[in-house]
Amino acid sequence: MNMRSSFLNLSAKIHTFSQSSQAPAFSYGQIITPLWATGLLSLVLAMGGCAGNDQSTDTLKTLENKPEPTLVEKAESSGNEDPTFEDELFDPFDEGPEETAIEEYDPLEPVNSVVFEFNYQFDKYLLKPAAQVYNFFIPPDVQQSIVNVFQNVRFVPRFFNNLFQAKFRGAGIEMSRFLINSTLGVGGLFDPAKIMFDLDTPVEDLGQTLGSYGMPPGPYLVLPFYGAFTLRDGFGFIGDTFLDPFNWLVLPIIEIRDAPLLVTDNSTINYARLGLTAAENINLRALTLESFQGVEEGTLDLYGAIRNGYLQRRQKAIEE
């Protein structure tokens, strides 16, 4: 679930927060329509808990991937608004020959900005300090092995989304990686599929699948603890959660009658999910401590930069 991003989203792509003082004017009528969707997403995502997803909804991944600078046009920009900001990751002045323009549809920007600031402070005062302590005791190689394990056990949604998009080669690679890493890689601790056999493929999720079939992204959303989504990617995240057998058979979100369960006690399930969520996100944050040192201070419009990077990265993932 990459709260790592969520939190840096909050923390900023997690993923001296400087909020723009020239937010465009908005009216109640402009934001009331998408609010039901935001509430629904928050409710269902809360049910998912540590369901986990390979989607980069997190700010850290947004910044880490460093998308090519492109010119982005806002859906509604005020004449006084200055879209420029000095940032090495996102340069709106770089008019490259292969530049693609996207629309930043953010009708809930005043609400999103408040949630973004909350997430940022959560990362700054809780998640990042915990990750620093964790990083002191746990070597980077062990941290990477933990990431590998989570990646390995969540191959099913990626496998199915390759099939949904008719990417049969990608589906075969995902299956091969799972079998190799689960055996030679000692349950996914290591990645011999990539190191020894050069088996690698882009991550596919349901949000990308929906986008590949022409579904528009919808409004940009920032959710507490989860970070950046579009409406389409939010429902895609929920769909991937239910595609993952881990969430039905190991630590079930919803109990299925007569289904075999590894853990049956509800209290144990809740505590285990909470513990896994905390462990995964602290581990992810620890891996990016140095990579993103000073990113916040180097970006004048952090909210805008993360929104831009997220939308660019998602569009690029759909087009691949």
C-alpha cells in the first residue's frame, strides 16, 4: 500500500511545506459532486488496511521515478497564478520536443491541500523519525529483502491486470518471477528472476487497466495516510485489493463462508494487518531517507510538484 508515498505526499511522493497562497477560487457547487466519491474511497480503503498494492500512490515513488519534465496545463488557472517553481524533478519551462501536456483536474484543491499538509506533518514528525531509528538498526540489504517479499506475495493482481490488458508476455513474466523468487529466492527474499534470468516487467494495476480502456482519471484526490489518487486509480486500488488472495485467505478483509483461513481470530487479524502496514511503510520510508533528503526545501510548490509528478507518471504507465 505504499503509505510511504502517501505519507510523503503528505510529507513532501512522502511522496517546509510551502502552500500556494494563490489558490484558485472555488464554490461549494464545484466540490460537492466529487465529495461522495472521496468519502466512499476513504471508507473502503480503511477496510483494506494493509491490503497493499504495488501502485504508486505514494509521493515517494512519484519523486523517486523522476518523470521527464513536461508542460502541464491546469484545467482552471487564474490569470494571476504563477505556475513556476524551481525544482530539479519537475520543470514546467522545459519545452522538450517530445513534451506531452496533461490536464490537472483538481476541483478539490482546497480540501486536498489541507489533507496533504496533514500527511506531510505525519511523515515529518512520526513516520520519518521512526524510519531513521529503524534504518540505524536494519541494514539496507535486509530492508530491500523485505520489499522483495511484499512484492512477491502480491503478484496476483499484477498477473491479472496484464491479462486484462492483453499483455500476455507480461503475465508470463509475472508468473515466472513468482515461481523463481518463491523457490530460488527463498520465499521472495531475493530476486534471482531479475538478477539471473533478466525477467522484469512494468507493474500493472487496475487503475492502469481502466485507463487503457479509455476511462478518464477523474478528479485528483489526496486521502489521509494514503496520499495521491485520481478517482479512477482509487477505485482501481480497491479492485486490486480484492483481487489479492492474501486479503481473502491469510488476513481476510471480508470473511468468506467455508473458505480456508490461515488466521481465524478477528482481533489477531486486525493487529496483524496493522503491524504489517506499519512495518512495510517504515521499511519503505527508511529506504528513501537519503534519496529525498532536502526535496521539501528545494521545491517552492510542493503540492503542485507532487500532483504534477503523480499525474505524469500515471499517464506514462498507461501509455506503456
